[in-house]
Amino acid sequence: MRNLLLFITFLSIVTMNAQDSKLLSPDTIAIGDVLTLGAPSGQVYQHIFFPRLNFIIKKGGTTNFKKLQGTKVVVTDKQATEGKTHITIKRKDGKKFLNSIAVVKVNLEAAAGAKEIL
């Protein structure tokens, strides 16, 4: 009886967490949607296409990608090509990414799978 009660409790907790998670798919994303940047997979973002570090430094920017985590961004453009969806994002607060980049392209499916964009 006790095991059954524990199993039902565990199952209900897992179900509630699954309902809370928001899945990003190309069908649900529209221009103007607000997303959040997650943690980079590695030292830099793999699926959010920032310029190489030397170009960022030449423009007077910083290279601290950890500061971008949790930043709210707005979708400004959406392009679907052969199984991939690329979106263009800009910061919601109007500032530039890393103090030098205004807009950035993102591979939506790969970035959502790697939790780089939430």
C-alpha cells in the first residue's frame, strides 16, 4: 500500500513538471515573441551564431557569454529552410549583445534542444 502511494505521488510530480515545461517548436514561435537565453553549451553558444571573438573585441565588445544567461530577447525574423528554422533575435531592453552586436541568428531546433534558448 505504501509503495503504491509513493508511486502515485512520484507520477503526479513528474506529470506536473512535464506540463510546466514550454516546448519551443517552429510552429509555436512567431515574430515578436519574447524568449530567454539559457546557458551556453560549452564556453560559447554553439547554436546561437555570434561572430568570432576577435571581431567582437575589435568592435570594442566584451566576451563574457555568461552574462547573457537569462537575457530576454525578441524574435525579429523567422526563416524556414529544408528542415531547419533560423530566427533572428535582438535584446528586449534595446542594448547590444556583448556591447557590440545588435542582432543575432539562431538555429531554433538545435538551440532549444541544447537549452541555449528557453
